[in-house]
Amino acid sequence: MKATDGRKLNHKTLEEIRIRAVKRVEAGESPETVIRALGFSRPRIYEWVAKYREGGLEALKAKAIPGRPPRLTGRQLRWIHKTIAEKDPRQFRFEFALWTRGMIRELIRERFGVRLSEVSVGRLLKKLGLSPQKPLRRAYQQDPEAVRQWVEQEYPKIRAQAKRERAVIYFGDEAGVRSDFHAGTTWAPVGRTPVVRTTGARFGLNMISAISPRGEMRFMIVKGHMSAAKLCKFLERLLHKARRPIFLIVDGHPIHRAAVVNRFVASTKGRLRLFCLPPYSPELKPRRAGVEQPEEPRDRSPQHHRPRSPAQRGDRASSLAPEKPSDDSCFLPRGSHEVRSLGCAHTYVRLSSSFAEYLGT
């Protein structure tokens, strides 16, 4: 009978074979007969019996194979993780502020005298729970205490006041969009970068937007630079047919604090109020901070249940948009829940044919 190659069997199977063979020998069977029936070489059964009589069944069980010892100790791995998570590469005399596998490879070689390939460094970083990420930008002028106070004290007060006055909270901001802006990726064969045919002309648009923590968004396209007068026009449109007061939270841009804007807000007699974020804190806006807004109370007045007239049952966009929009602006109707962030306005610019007509392209 051809001998069985034990190298092709897993450790658990070999362990079970050894234990059963020895038990049969101890029960009185001939070792020669047992090993022949199993298909192993003759000396194996005597090795197993000797191990059993020296150390019992534990001596026949499979043992972990140690393999190659690790090149970095646990303490060294902890140092690497802490360094990457908490330190700046420039603190170790590197030229750039973002960690790369090459930098980490060089740091490990200098610190511990261990040479690793960049592929090995990548596997090591994954094992440590690290991944390549695009860092968020934070202004060093930001006051963390002022941010904490706004989040924990000021914004809850604004929410409570909005609930009392049945107001809707919006976050306002300005943004620019260029024709050569690119933010998407696609799958393609390796080494064959896909080509997108587009115009070679370069142009841009400025827009001002307001988005609620629940995702409702209004925006206006602006020709040229932003100004306080254009902001007032946007605020006027934001209030157009608004049934509830509006609390607009903006940053500290000088336009938002201009005298003409303050006069316009005062002229609304409480229908519009402006609140300011702490300086250098754009991450507090809902698209970055995930600020939640409580469920808005429903209008329980009798007219809420009255049948709507045909005009009221007409197109929602036309009923809520400005009656005579100027040529230099566009407005997104209320209730456009598919827009979830200020950045999504870029999609509207790319997809809307009205914008192409506006640009004359």
C-alpha cells in the first residue's frame, strides 16, 4: 500500500489520526496492522506511541508553528502608531506635512534599524488600523473654546428660540464653481486613463446658498463678485412666500455684517434673523458637522386643512420661486430634498441646461 503524505493533511486531521492510532494500539491491536491500515510509514506509529507514553494525549495534539519572528516588537509598533496618528512629519525633518509610505519606511530604518519595502510598510499600516485619508483643513486662528461654547451653548439656544417662534433654521454660505472643476472618479483598465470631452474655455460662477440641517436648500447664482446688495437680494428671495420666520446662521464675512444688510434684516420686523458662527469654523455647518434639527411642528391652524385652490395646487416650483427673477440669478425651490449639501450645487451647475444658456455656451 502506498504511504500517505502527511504534509498534504491539515494539522487538525493529523492530530485526530495520531490519537486514534495510539488508542487502537493501546487497546491491543498490532502497531504494524494499524499503521498499514492508515497508509503511513512504519516508523510513524512507534514515534506516536513513544510520545503518548512520555506525555499523554497532549503530546499528540497539534502545536502552533511559530514561523518567522516579527521584525518589529510590540513596543515599536505602538510607537509607530502613536507617531503617525499624533505627530507631524516635519517634526522628524521631513519636507512635507503629510505622511507617505516612503517617509514611514525611512523613519523605521533610522529609528529601529529595520529595512522594509514600501509594500511591507503598507501592510504594516493596515495591520495597525491606519488608512490613507484626505486631511481636513482647520485654520490655526480658530479658537477651540469658542467653537465648543457655540456648539454646546449658543446653537441649543438658537434651536430653542426657533422652536418657540416656529422658525426655520438655515445655514448660509457663498461658493464659487469653475468649468474645470473635477470631483469625480471612475473605473477603467490599468494604464488607460479615461478621457472626458469638454470645453476648453475656462469660466466660473459664484453662488450664495442656504441649507437647513434637514437638507432643504435654496441658492442663487451671482454674476461677478458678491456684495452686500446681492446678499440682500438673496435674503429677499429667501423670505419670498415664507410662512414662518427664518433664522439664518452665517460666518463672519464682512458682507454678512454690512450696514445695508443689518438695515434689511431690521426691515423684516422679525421675519429674518442673522446669527454668526465663531471665526474660522466652517466645519460647524450642517454638511460638515451633521447638526440635527428637531422635527418642525406642523401647522395646526384651520387653514392648514382647507382644500387648496387650483393655483395653489399648481407647480410647486413656480409658486415658490420669485415672480420675476432677474437675469443674473437662479433660485432652487423649497423642498428640493435631493440636494443635501452646499457642494451639491455643483451638480446643478453641471446638469441644468438653463445654466448653459445663462453662460451663453
